Amino acid sequence: MTRYLWAPAKIENSGFSSERKFEVQLPGDGGKVVGAAYIEHFLDQNREPLSEGIPPYGQTMNGFVKVRVLRKQGDTLFVEFPGTDVFHVPHEALEDSWTK
């Protein structure tokens, strides 16, 4: 069974109305993940799906991006961000799944 978690992210519009760009700061010296994905991969700070035009063009907002858990090794999860490579992150850096 595929498991998804949510990573805190900065979100902004991209060139397409159905897509958003995201930036996730990884804990410690993990760097950051930058990518783009369809709008259904995002939630706002209240954990609600993003609607059309949110965030307004040229603005950035805090929210969450959905990540797919590939495997767990100790306290580390190997996750795939939409449209990017696989990263290993501490479990506590991600929000547990909730129904959305």
C-alpha cells in the first residue's frame, strides 16, 4: 500500500493555472527541494486543498506538498517529491497523513 505524507513547503504559482511551484527546506544540512506539480498535490496552512488563483500570482505562501513514502530505514524515510528525485528525510520533518 502506498503511503503519502505532507512536507511543509513554500508555494507559488507557475506558468500553468493547474500547476504550482514548491520549495521544501530539508532539515539539517539536507539542502532544499525545488519542483513543480499539479495543484492536487498541495494543501494550504489549514490543510485545505488549494483553489484556483491561490496563491495570487507573484506571491508565495506557506503550505504543504504531498510526498510518497518509498521506504523507511530507522527514523529516516526515503520519499519522492512530485516531479523530483528521491530524498531521505527524518520522519519528524513530515506531517503524518490525514484525509484530504
